[in-house]
Amino acid sequence: MESTITPLNPIAFRIGEISVHWYGIIIGVGIALGLYLVMKESERLGLNKDLFADLLIWAIPISIISARIYYVIFEWSYYSQHPGDIIKIWNGGIAIHGALIGAIITTIIFSRIKNVSFWKLADIAAPSIILGQAIGRWGNFMNQEAHGSEVSRTFLENLHLPDFIINQMYIDGTYYHPTFLYESIWDIVGFIILILLRRVNLRRGELFLSYVIWYSVGRFFVEGLRTDSLMLTSDLRMAQVISIVLVAVGIVLWIVRRVSGMARQRYRD
């Protein structure tokens, strides 16, 4: 049976010599939906709904570039020998932590130029960010990447997964953990939690910090199952190290901002 399994085509369609990959389409859908949600929320909170559109003009390309740079740095042994592949982002190979670094730096600068609180912008964007991550993982699915270690077909069937997912996890004669799916589900749950937390009217910055902590906890455990991790050393997975650091920083910032009085304003203020 396995020998007859054909993986899904990662190319959605072609325009002449140009191939349009599902990876890029799925990432684009995540960005578009995220933009729609932040614009609606901005309008609800009395901000100019075009503020985030202006921000994303800069944040999207910078985040993609920083995500690629981050990935290439930790895979330099390959890219130093294949420099022409560095720009082939459509084949996968971007790191979300690199994207977050670029997005945060861009937002800090943008908020100062526009004289708007960074924490206010970050709080509004938090649900959209994690939803975009949930959607984006399906781009990894189409590319048959970001998977975990070897498993049996029976294991996958016992998870009650549809055949199209099980078959796509059959790669070069072996079935693998669908870690893309684990993280996507974790992120969707996180999105729902963040939407519910909006009603709690947390102090400014705490919605974004909730996102950082929630995502990092899930990423730490999912990363432990993956076989394609970017490595800091032969034993340390970079994403797990970053996740631990982000959880600690998120908790410390939450406490410090409350104790120091920096977080007096509320989300809806």
C-alpha cells in the first residue's frame, strides 16, 4: 500500500516559468487573515484601522528576511556550499523566532515614530500572530517538513487523523510524527485563549506576554519531537533554548511591570 502513496504537490500552479508554491499561498492567507483581525480590533478600540496596514508594509518583508537570515545562520554549513539556495524561501526554511525578532524590532521603531504604545500594538496583534502561526504550519505540511521522528502508520491511525495527513507523513518510505499538526493545534487553542482574555481586560502588555509564554511552552515540547531542529550545539536545540528564555522573560516582565507600576493602563484603555 505504502508504495502507491503519492505526496501532495507542493506547487499550486504555474504561470509560465514561475511556480507558485502552496507554502507561500498558505503563509499569505495567514498574513491576510491576521491583518483583517487586527484592523477590526483596532477600529473597535478607537485606533486608526490603517495603522497596522502601515506597520505591516514594513514588518512583513523585514520579518521574512530576518526569519530567513536566522535559519541560514544555523544551517550555514549547507548554505556556505550552496549560496544560490539562500534566496529559495519558497522551498521552506524560515524560523519563526527570527521572524518575531524582526517584527518586534520593527514594531518598536514604528510605535515611536507614530507615538503609539508598543504594548498596545503588541496586545492587539497577539491573537493574529498565533493564528498566523497555526495556519503557516500547514505550509510545512505541504512541503513535508518540520516533522518529527519515525512512527508507524498504526500510530497515526490511532490518532484518528484523516488519510490525507497520514499519507503526507509518509516520506521516503517512512511515516513520521506530524509535529506541524501538534503545533498548529496548540496555536489554535492559544488563539482562542487570547480572544477570551481580551474580555478580562488585562493590563497593557499582558495579552502579548500571554502569547509569548503560551507559544513558547508548546514550542519547547513540540521541538523535542522534531528531527530537523536548528542546533545551538550538538546537544542543544536552538528553539528549545529560546523558548525557555522567552518563558522566563515573559514571566519576569509580567511581574516587574505590575510591581513597578508600568502596567497601570488596561487593554481597553
